[in-house]
Amino acid sequence: MLIPVWKKKAAAVDPYGFERSEDFDYESYEELMSEYLVVLTRRSIKWSKLLKGKSKVQKNVKYLNRTFPDNIQFRKTSNPCLQKALYNVLVAYGHHNSAVGYCQGMNFIAGYLLIITKDEEKSFWLMDALLSRILPDYYSPAMLGLKTDQDVLGELVKIKIPGVWQTMVDHNVMWTLVVSRWFICLYIDILPVETVLRIWDCLFYEGSKILFRVALTLIHHNQTLIQQAQSLPDVCQIFKQITHGPFVDECHTFMQKIFTEPGSLPMATLTKLRVTCQSRIIAEES
């Protein structure tokens, strides 16, 4: 099916304001969305029923201009421009949680929430839920929670996908080198927008366990490719490669996979591994 030129031009920006690449496959996207809209409608009804049932930030935050440069809503020429709202949310959170203030990655979290809610107050409280309750110590100055969970992922891979774990050891690749952005950005700018939104639904509903399920699924699904790596640069390149393509684009199928491919993932196991890994990190840094 040929896509008219005028239609391509009108659709050069996705529904969330992100610019599409010149080689964007409009035909495949339309086929995907024609099926996915049914899923979205069904999920919207489910969410509606569920919801009815129940340190200081510097004034010249340098990360603002670097936040979603490919999103038209964050450009100074946009009206309204979400940069101002982003600044307000970050400053408010810095005052609200002075122990954290501003930390790397928070601009993307706040920015994503603003793209979806278009509301500063809602974005602020959703961000507070993420940073204070769901992901404590991820964005603290020491980032102990983030470091711990990266090590926990390594331990889980050792248990569940030993061939990949051995590849990492053979090439002396630290997990933080290949997955730190996955965790710190909560898969923003890593996976497609629709897929990230589905992951975040689960993140708010089920907690941080979902971050491990996504990571393990990406690694498990691509274990053969990862094990073919011949060097550290190979590993790094492959880990970038596996976050693109049909497997992650088909967000509904991907979300079904994250609950099957990694297998059982009891919270008790995660808690035990977190205690062990955190103690090790503290001992190494002391």
C-alpha cells in the first residue's frame, strides 16, 4: 500500500510529539496500530474500571535543553513549551525532597510524565511515587538503589541465562556499562514510546520487579546473538541493537513475553539478591 506524500508529511511527528526518522516505515506502523488500537481500547476500559474502584535544583538546570531534543513540545518555539513545565516540576521536587534534589535522569522521568499528563501537579505526584516509593535510592546522590539493581540483574542472568553471563565474564564487561541507561531512564529513549508506556503501566501497578522482567526478556530473547560477541565493543553494540526492531515494536506481544520468557521471579528472590548485592557494593565503596 502506497502512503500519500501529504499523509507522510502530516505524520512526520508521532502522537507524543517525537519526530520520526526519514526511513520510518509508515505501512508497517499502520498495520501495527490497526491491530493495537483494539488492545488500547480494551485496556482503556479496564483502567477506567480500576480507577473508579478506588537538595535544591539550580535555576539554570543544564539538562533542560537536552531533554527530548527530538520532541517538538520541548522546543522553545512551541506554544505551550513543556520546558517551562519541566523546570517547574524539577524545582518543586528538589524542594520537596531536598535529600535528593536533582539527579541525572530525573529530567527524562519528569519530561515523559508531562508528555502524557500535560499537567505539572499530576506529573509531580507521579514522579514522587516513582522516586520515593517504587524506586527508592535510584536517584539519590549515591544512586545505591540503581547500582544494586544492576548487580541484581547480573545475578539473575547468571542463574537464568548462564551462557550470556559467561560471555560477559569472558569479555570483562561490567553490567553498568550496558544496562545503566535502561534502569536510570526506565527504558525512555531505549525502547519505542508505546512499549515504554506499557512498561510504565506495570511499573506503577506492580513495582520495580517489572524492570528486571523487561531486561531479562531482552537478554533471553537475544542470548544467541549476545553469545556470538567477540569483544567488549561487540557486546556493547549488541546490547544497543537488541532494543530495536520488530520484537520491541510489537508492544502488546512484547509485554506478554516479559511475563513468560524470564520465568518465575519471586519477590523474595529479588529481596535476597538486593541485600547481598547492596552489602557488597557498600563494602567495595567503603
